Amino acid sequence: MRAIRVGICSLVAFSVVAHGAVELWSATMLEIGAASLFLLWGILATRRRQVEIRWNWLYLPLLGLGGLALVQRLVGLSVYPYATKIELLKAGAYLLFFFLTVESFHTVEEWKSFVWFLVSLGFFVSLLAIVQYFTFNGKLYWFRVLPQGVVPFGPFVNPNHFAGFVELISPLGLALLLTGAVRRDKLPLLILLSILPIGALALSASRGGITSFLFEFVLLTLLIRKRGERRRQLLMAGGLALVAGFLAAWLGLGWTVERFEHLTRGDISRDRRVSIFRDTWQIVRDHPWTGTGLGTLEIVFPRYESYYDGRVVDHAHNDYLELLADTGLIGGVCMLGFVALLAWRGLSNLRAASNPVCWSFYSGSLVACAGLLLHSMVDFNLHIPSNALLFLLLAAMATCGIAEPRQSYPQASLCS
């Protein structure tokens, strides 16, 4: 399954550098890639003449939500079936990636390679973002013209979505550092790879992103302390925070301070955000059970808009409210089920892990998912394909049993 793992990593990198895969061409490439990898998995499984599907509890809410969207599309519950069809194709690609990850990553070494890939990807994307910030000529990647008022950061057209990306990859490297689960000769490299994205996050000036990352750091530190780690690991946490703070100050935090003090270009006002929340909630009240159809908020919202400022509202800036508007209470139950199962299986794996490397993978992925779920209360990172894909892959890491070296129980090799 090495080819599958390489394919997953390649498509993750593609989705990030292709502006989050938010455009039709890049989203289509992601869907084609998912289908191609699934076909390859089928061919490899057939050649081995042995197909062993590993169960993961997160299949239940994911399939439930996908089934609801399919019913909306086929039965006519969606106000705009074509938009629901487009979202279904994306959701199908995410589900295939989740399935292939569960089937392809089993051992500590396989997950370790994936973690190092993500940490390295985060470093290079953050380095690009910092260089682009200081040499910005008004164009993305220095050549792509953007609409007026759009200020990109890194490969993303919105700094908040870059922040969501950093929230997903940073806890992995930090968990390895704080648990002492990395060899001493690799320690300087991992510190460099982990610290630079934090500095880039501060430079992005994403208020929701910075707040969510601070939540992640505190949560990870508490987990380390609860595990009974020695004082050296807690001192490492303080040292990392200090180094990250110095790096952020050295890069310059003028824009960041300005954004925290008041609105800057590209922001929506507080009153506008509140009105979007209120109007979206009215959609939920009018379509309580099955919603208006997955992906239909942009079409439905103008009928409920109470505060018009000339901008098109394509997302509710709250992933939970938007999901309720699109899929109703049934979709909300699936969402709650996903979060509950993620917490249950992730914490169970944490308690059962005896290997520090495995424990760092579980804690890092679980904390990363928690951070993005918090950020989703004020943004729509789960509607950015690259971040949604990474979120699901890390959810798979948190809920799958990693085969620990020299383990004494056979159940750990299965996803549970």
C-alpha cells in the first residue's frame, strides 16, 4: 500500500498549494485523484486475493451525512439540486480519502512518515507565506491577480484559512517535542519545522486562528501534564512558547495588533457577522429537519438577508450553523455524533497507548481536530477542501489503533 500512501500525501500537498483546492479545476483534480487511488487500492487488494476492511466508528456519522445529502438530491429536498450534487462529489472524495487512510496506515513507521511529511509541508508553506508577505506585489504567488480587497497569505486567499492549515499541522510536531518522542539528533530539525509555522500564524493576523492555536497549546500541555511527564517536557513547552514569541516579534506583529484592535480591509464587521448568524438561524427555523440542501446556503441566503453591504454571502462564517441550515437537525445529529465519537475513540487510544510516539500521534491529531472545531465557530475552514481533507485524515489518525512495536495485545493493530 506504499503507492496509496504516497498518493495521499501528494494530493494533500496539491490541495494546499492549489489555493486550498477551492476552485473548480483543483477540486475536480482532487476528486479524480481520490477515485484513482481507490481504484488502485481495489487492484492491489484483488492481486493479494485478500480484502480486510478495517472498521472505524467515524464511518457512521460520515455515511449518515452523505446518505442524507444523497436523499436531498434524489428526492427533491434540496432547493438547488445541482449545488448539492457538487457538494456530494466533494464529500465522496473526502470519504474515499478517509477510507484509504484507514486501510493504508497501520504501523508506527507508516504514521511517522506521514507526520514528518505534514510537518515538513507546514514548514515550506509557512516559509512561502512569510517570503510572500514581505515581498508582496499585490498578486498571489507574485503572478496571479486577485480581486480588489483580497489579501492572501501563503497559497490561501484568506489568512484565516492559512491559520486553519497551521492549526492542523502544528500540534503534531509540538506533541513529538513535548513528549520527548523524537531522537536527539533530529530535535533541532523538528524544532525548526515546528516553530516557523507558529511565527507565520502570528504574522497572518488571523484572530480566530491565533486564539484556536493558543487553545491547542494549552490543551496539549494539559494532556502532557496529566500523563505524568517529567518537568523537562513542561520546561520544553515554556521554551517553545518563548522561542515562538521571539520569532513572531522579530517578524513584526504590527498588522496582527491592528487586526486585534479594529477591523482591517477584507474583514466583515461585527454587526455584519451577527446578522449573518441571525439570518442563517432563521433558515434553520424555516427548514428544521432536513435543511435546504447541502451546499445551498449561497442560493438561499439572499431571501433572508437583513443586512446588505453589497457582498455575496457564500458561507455563514460558522460551520455548525451552515451545516444546520443545509442539512437540518438530522445533519446536526450526524455532526454531534462525529464529534462525540472522535472524542471517545481519541481519548480511549490516548489512555491505551504505551509507546510515547503513538501517544504523541494520538494527542497531536486529537488536539489539532479540537482546535479546528473551535475555529469553525467563527469561520468556514471545513468548507476549504485542503483543510477539510487534512481534518479528516487527522481524525483517522486519532481514532485508528496504531500497531505499536513489541506490543503485547493484538487488538492494537486494528482501527476501532
